[in-house]
Amino acid sequence: MGDKTSATAYVSSALAMWLGAVDWNTVCMIGGLVIGICTFAVNWYYKRENSRIYRESVKTGVQADAPKE
């Protein structure tokens, strides 16, 4: 039992030390950048799929709405 409690104490103190040294402004800036890139990628993918479906519908003669920009 002593080994588990010692390990837990060491891990929690290391975590607290690491969290104290983190610059949260940088973390938030990088997080916002990652979210922005992910948003761009998702929008690009779905616009590409929408355009592909529209092109296929035009080729087959099916009436479809044009993709919105």
C-alpha cells in the first residue's frame, strides 16, 4: 500500500509543479490556432463534397441546388 501512495504523491506533486510552470496564454493561443485550422479543414472538406455531389447531379441530369459560397 505504501508504494501506491508514494507514487500517487510523486505524480501529483510533479503535475502540480508542471501546471505551475505552464504559460496559459501560450496554451490558449496554440489551442485557438489548432481549432482554427480544424475549422478550416472541416469547411474545406464539406464544401468539396457539396461541389462534387452537385457536379455528379449535373452530369446525370438530376435537379439540384447549386453549392452556396
